[in-house]
Amino acid sequence: MNKDKILITISGLDKVGIVAGISNTLAQLNVNIEDIKQTIMQDHFVMMMLCDMSSSNNSFKTIKEELIKSGEEIGMEVWVQRKEIFDKMHTI
Amino acid sequence: MADFNEKDIIETIQMIKVHHLDIRTTTLALSLRDCISEDIKIAGDKIYKKITKYAKNLKKYADDLENEFSIPIINKRIAITPISLIGESAKNPDYIYLAKILDEAASEVGVDFIGGYSALIEKGCTKGDEIFLESIPEALATTSKLCSSVNLATSKAGINMKGVLKTADIIKKSALLTADKDGLGAAKFVCFCNSVSDNPFMAGAYCGINEPECALNIGVSGPGVVRWAIENMPKDAPLGEVANTIKKTAFKITTTGELIGRELASRLNIPFGVIDLSLAPTPAKGDSVAGIFQAMGLEQAGAHGTTAALAMLNDAVKKGGIMASSYVGGLSGAFIPVSEDAGMINAARQGVLTIDKLEAMTSVCSVGLDMIAIPGDTPATTIAGMIADEMAIGMINKKTTAVRIIPVPNKKEGDWVKFGGLLGEAPIMAMNKLDSSVFVNRSGRIPAPIHSLNN
């Protein structure tokens, strides 16, 4: 289902343990990672993860809160959004 | 596996985080035609019940969507059938009572504003309309969420000049009754030519009598995003290319609004109405229509060339937006309020943006002379002249025009006024001192223009 696709954007200074920290939280929440891309923007590390939350028993709200919390623990800003907003905005 | 493009993701997040892309309003339009009663108390009860039933979850669901898409939804509003029509069948048409009921219902469901304390009098008043008009200043002074509007002219009916003078009086009284808040009452009132029955923006939102039972109308915002897109272009890029960039940006802004609108309508289990393609500024730095003119290459809003820049902007926003949505409506044009736009405020403060220039600008965009603070001692006849001019622009050009001005009590040209929040702040602007009184006191109706006879 389209509604179950979420995009997580993590940004901040590059350091050890970013992927591990976020992935670990996702595993605990039973959210599946489908794709990961990363880039450097204005000296900032930016990682984007496409995930599917259809198998998770947690609500979007909980998933978002948990991810933001684990982002804070490693000093990274985390954005969690339903993927639809990107699909709508950038495709005709 | 679904695909995604990292540049798109970063652009979207920048649009929201840095350049103030937001959903300006989600407005529930609700018909109150079935609330009419001979007894005003019964009408009031029906109105309260209907509003609190339909709008019960508006705020909660909008907040949920804000969280899911990480895009701010600034205002949640309700627009109702012009209340003049609902109250006039009552034996005791106590409109102040209805105003309080509407305000209470709006507070109960947690919306920011409720609009529709309105009358449509372009051709003249009914007895009920006359009683209603008298109630507007007190209604605005004794409520906090209520917004009021009056339609004074259309391209088909002409301009009700008696109504224009009466409206000038309403504006003066509304400001005076709220003198302790710098005339805030007048900021919650707007008069129109060719008012729009599915407009989601305040102060002029109402649910037209030709509208369905209910619908969800959306207003997006994004002057900051448009400015950013233009600033990223070379300074010598031809205007055709600039227009194209605006179109592409408007498309992105509008699809987002459409997505949120459809999702919210579906959760509320009501039909999606329209998306209003307007660029609505806020006092926040960068979220400014005047900033777009600067990005296009004008020193400030008010420079010669501003009207041309605004005409192109307004048109390009529509061309880009129309592709992005099935149903476009409302006002759909760039807004040029003074006190709500940091760039306009600056230009007005320096005296380079005048009311005359603003009037010229309203001939190429929606909506009109908006959020302009003027000296409190401006005669009602001068305000009436100002309204008549604006109505004429709308009538002849078959477009919506409006006037929302605040004659700030006890303040004079050059003084400063702060309304707070989205209403912003502004200097008191200079008015033309010439006398219009004999003209506006002639009363009667300016006949509809020849091109209204198009059958």
C-alpha cells in the first residue's frame, strides 16, 4: 500500500553509528528498509531511507516519535514523512 | 521496490523548512440553510449543533496530517452560509446573538476563524440585510473568531453606492469599537466586488447559497518558495523563463495542497471542494510577495514595474496550479496585504509604496486593498470613495476585488500599528485628502457595464 511507504531523512554532521542507530530503531519497530541513499550537502551528511511500515504494529505517530528520539541521541535531525508528498510534488 | 530521487526529497524539505511552504488554510464550508427558524433561539441551537457536529474532528485530523506529511497546516477555519440569510426569517432577528453562537461554536471545535457573518447586497438590501448591517461593528467587537464580509458590487449588477457608504460607516465604527486594540475589528471585515462563494481565505470566506451541504476548501501558501526559485536563476534570465519557473513551483505547491485537501476531506468523510491557488504571504521574513518582486529585479515593491511583475506572477501561478488540481476555485491569485507581508511593510515604511500604487496593483491580481492602516480621522466619505474605486476595478475587469482597511483610532499618518500574529504590523499610510463626499452621497447604484450584457 502506498500509504505505508515512509521516507526518513536524517541530516547532521557525519559520524560513526548513524545507520546503525536508525536501523536498530526501525528493526525494533518492525519497519522494513527498502532503499537507502546518502549524499553530502553543504558539509552536512544527509541520508534518506525509504521504508515500508505495513508489517509494523506501531502507528505512524509512534514510529515518527521513536525515530526522532533516536536521531536526537546521535545528534542528528530526523524527518519522517509519508512518501506520497514527494510523489505528488515531483511527478506530473 | 519503489524509487525515489534524493534531490527531490531535499528540495521538498527545504521548501517546507527554510522557505515557509505551508498549507495556509483548511476551510470547512458548511451550509446553514436548514437552520432557518422563526425563532432566533431555535436557529441558534441548530447552528451550534450543526457546526459542532461537522467540524468536530477538523482540527484533530488536520493536526494528524500535519504530522504525517511534516507540512504545517496554519489555519483551520469554517465558512458558513451568509448569516444575513439565516437570521432574517426570525421574528426577532437578533444577529448579535447569532454572532456569539458562531464564536462559541468555533471555540468549541478549536478552529482559528469562522467566516460568513456576511450579506450579499450588490443590488440593494432586504429589510433583514439592513438590520444585519447595523449589527456588524458590535458583532466584531464582542467576538474573537468571527469574520465578516459584504458583497457590494458585481459585474452583472453594478455597484450599490448606498451600500458602499454604509460599509465605510461600518468600517469606521468597527475600528472605533475596538480602539483599545488599534481598530482590530476592522481587520476582520472585508467588502467585495464579485465575491467568491468557495473562498477559503479570511476575512472573506463564506459558503455561498449555491454551494453543497458541505465541502473542504484548501488554501496553500508559498511566496517564499517562489522567491527562492527565482533567486536561483541568473539575473539576466528572460522573463519567459522566469514565468516558467513560477509555473513549475506553483505546480509543486498546489499538488501538495491537493494531496492534503483530499486526504483531510476523506477522513472527515465530506467532499473535497476546491483548492485556491493564492500566494498568501505572512509577516515572517522571506515569506513575502514583495520579496518575489525583488527577486525578479525590482528594488522594492512600489517601484515602477511592480504592476507588470505582479501581473506575470499572478498569471504564472494560475497556469502552474491549474495542472496540479482537478478543482481550482476560490480567489486564486496573489495576495498583496500590507501589514501581513514583511517586504510590503518595509516599502510602506519608507514611503515608496503608496495606496495609489497598491490600487493599480489590484487591477492585475486578487484581491484588493488589503490590511492597510489609515489615519483614524479619515472621513467615512473618503473611505467610501476608496471602496467605490476598488469595486469599479473589479466590476469592469470581471474579477474579484476587495477592501480591508483599518482606520486606526487616534493614530495619524506615519504612526505604527501592531495587530499581532498573521495580521502583522504596518505604518499608517497617507490618504488622499481631497473630498469625495458629494459623489458618494448621491447614493443609488452605478449601472452594470455594457459587457455584462453577454447573452
